Amino acid sequence: MIRFVAALALLAMTAGYVVLHPPENLAAGRGALTSTPARFGAWNGTELSFEDAVIDELKADAVLIRRYERDQEVAWLCIVYHQNRRYGAHEPQLCYESQGYIVERPGLHRLDDGSPAGLEVNRFVAERAHDDRLVYYWWTTAGLTTTDKNAFRNRMAMAGALENRSWGAFVRVEALIRDGNEARTAAALDEFAGKVARGLPAVFAAAQSGSRPS
């Protein structure tokens, strides 16, 4: 009887804590990332599926992890935003490897972001039993979008030294490779990532001005 009462009390305390401290909705973003569009072209943002998301443990000022859908296609967007720090310059391969993936074919890839030269991003395939993913990622800060984490760190350090303030963001998009068809997945992810790359400068500009993008 005592154990039963103690169990009930513990359950009540747990329920009370959850009510007072609800889990954070990473799909909604926070702070600087709340203005991230819920729609990129035909891609509609939905709730985050924690079972499917590969989440980094980073000390960030703002984080957004959101699932987007277009017809039967699914992609994930992860943004890790920092102010006056450089923690965002990590290598995401380590995160995937720590969760049992094998990282294959790392390299560079170019997206159509509307600029004449396009946007160069990092690319790799993460493989795990019945769960293969295509991943693109890059870093961006004031005046620089790059695949090179050291260039990103240096730019943030220079901005911090000269202006006494800096900001930076790590951006990652990924999609499941369905039925082993990497080419089809790449075509869909290219289209999604290109639209993300076009839309994020307005989000980051709004974050610096404290307004929302029009």
C-alpha cells in the first residue's frame, strides 16, 4: 500500500512538472528563428518528428528543427543560431556517427539559390539499416556563406573583435533515401534546399534588426 501511494505521488509530481515545464517545440523555433517560413514554395512545414530527426547537442541561442512535406516527399531543416559565440562550427558527421550511421561519400555540391554562381554546400550520405539519408549543410554569418568551418570561425572572430558583436548560423537539410533511389532524393532535396537558401537571408536580417521579414 505504501509503495502504491508513493508511486501515485511520484506520478502526480511528474505530471505537475510537465504542465509547468512543457517540452520545447523545436519546430516552432525560438528567438531569432521564430520568423523562419513555415512554407518554402510547395514545401509545407509540419510538426517535428523526434523519432526521425537527427538532433545535435549544442549550446545555441536559438534552434529550429522542422519537418517539411511536398506530396509524398519529406525533408528536415535544422538551423543552429549563435550570437557572439562560435559553437555552431561543428562537423555534423560526428553526430550521425554517434547515432549509428556510417558516413559515405562526403564532398561538395552546388545548389541553385538564385545567385549567378549558386551556393556551394557540403554533402554526404548517412547509412544505417533501413535508414539512409542525404544531407547538405553549410555555415553563414555576416557577409559570408561557406562550407569551411574555419573560415566561418575566423569571420565571426573578426566581427567580434571589430564590432564587439557577431552572429552565425549552421544550416542543415536532409531527406530519407527511399527505395535506394538517391538520384530522386537528390532532385527533391536540391529543390527544397535551394528555396531554403533563398529564404534564410531575410530571416537572419530580421534577427539582427529585431523585426520580422516581410
